Amino acid sequence: MEFFLIKQIKIIVFFFTFSILLFSFVPSSYAHLEYSSSGGVMSGKYFSFIGFEPRNPIPKEPASIVFSIQDKDGNDIYDIETMVEIYNANMEKRLFYEPWIKRSIGDFEIPFVFEEKGTYQIVLSISEQNNPKEHVVVPRQMPSSSSNCDCVRVLFNVSVSENWSYIWNSLMVVVVVLPFAVFGYAMWNNYKNKNSKLEKYELVRYSIMFLAFAGGIIHLTIYIDHTTTRIEYGMFLLLAAISQIGFGVLFLATLLSDSTQKEFRILRRRNAIIYLFGLIGSIVLLGLYLYAITFPPPFSPENHPEHIDIAGIAAKILEISLIGMIVYVMYQENKRNKSH
């Protein structure tokens, strides 16, 4: 019994350390930005990122728009000129204009107040030529067009809402507490009801639950960044995070079933439904990601595939691991069912 408890404590410590490292590592995927980034856009030879301080701008409150211009290898760009314009959603009115400015480095920020909630179009123009500051660029029907300009223009779609910050803060509290609470409860319950060493099969089941939580955490760390591109993208990632965490909680039922359920057939049917929910969901998320990095996603304001980043790679590794482990557990349980 003492050996079993020590074994479980080691597993808790391992997964706790793994999750903390994962959680702290994911936001650093855009190393040149200190604040949240909504993703990078490749145009010409420049790779441009946009971020915000605070992380989620609120209407009628001061904010900073943070830019980072890099080359295709992620290196800083030096001695360039930039021009920034901000248009309303239908691009009929220019709300902000900063003329050409010579910058020693491609990392800079601009203060701005978003007066209303909704969608804004931010146009970043980049040039290595000497453009006179007095040269005023008039608004264009197509703000992203670089005609009559020896420059590269990048268009960012930004969605501003009043509630995203509150949703984010609340979910982060839940994410920190929930996984370890349910995992610790499962461990304690098994400690009270079992007097044997932890089998490989059971260890894999614990791993499935924790991988589901870890995948949900990653999607929670990036969903708010994608709302600045399109609110629908942020809502989808939020739904994916809730589904993965929900699957982890449901999977807790399968971990406790041996000691809390006696009806074998009902138990087997319920477990199969939970396994299929996690399996199909992971396959769908993996397939959608592969599509998004190969083709422009549906409703995308930018006609190019999604940029491959560390957060996406980490999430897909977890989902591939989940798929393999769920298949393994289903195979093992099928063997056990036949023995009954």
C-alpha cells in the first residue's frame, strides 16, 4: 500500500511539472513580442506580427498596438521605414494615420484607443526606401494594395470586445485548479480501494486524462489571440478547450468505475462512448489543423495558410498521443471484455 501511494505521488509530481513547463512555454512562441500576438503574416520578405497591451483591448480604453517585423528566419529587421493606418470594418473610413517613420529596428508600438467594439483593419506598410515624412498617403479603396508604392503592405483584422478579458481571467483560474483537483481525487480514490502496483494499462489511462487537460490548457492560452483575427476562430478554439477539459473530467469516471460501478455491461457501454468522444474529437482537431496549415482556413481575412508555431505543434503532439493511447486502452478493454 505504501509503495502504491509513493508511485501515485511520483506520477502527480511528474504531470504537474510537465503541465507547468508546457503552460509557461506556449506563450513564448512569438519571442519578439512581450505581449499577446495574433499571429504572423508573411508578405514579401517580411514576417510581421501584431500584438496588444493590454492583451485584449477594451473599447474606449487606452491600448498599445505592438508590431514586430522579422525576416523569414525570425531575425530582427533593422533600418526600415513603416507607415500604419487603421480603418473601420468595411474599410470606408480611415480612423488613424501615422506617416512614414524611419525605425532602427522592426519592433515598435503605437498607442491607440478603439472607440467601439467590432472589427478593425490595421494596415502596416514597410519600405527600405527613404519616404519623406511630409508625403501624406491618402486613404485607398483597397488599403492592402501596394500599387503606386515601393513598399510591402500587411493587413491585420482585429476584433475588439468588452468581455474577452473577463472570460480569459476566469478560465485561467479554472484551468489551474480543475486538472489537479480531479487528478488528485482520482489518485486518492484508487489508493483507498486498491492494494496493488500501478499497471501499465492504468498508467496509460491516467495519462489520457492529463493529456486531455494539457491540450485544453494550450487551446485556452491561444484562443484569445485568434479572436483578434476573427471572433469565430477564438470561439472555436475556446470550444475545443472546453471539450478537451470536459473529456478529461468524463474520463475521470472511467478511472473511478472499478470501485463505484457494479453493472459491467452499463459500465462498458459508457466507457466506450467516452473513449469515442475523445478519439473522434482529437482526430477532428488534428485534421482541421492539418487543413489550416495547408490551405487558407474558411472565412480567413488573409489568403494564406496558418503559420506553424510552437503552440500548434505542442497541441498536435498531445492529440496524436491521445489518439494512440485511447486506441490502446480500447484494445485492452476489448480483450478484458472477451475474457468475461
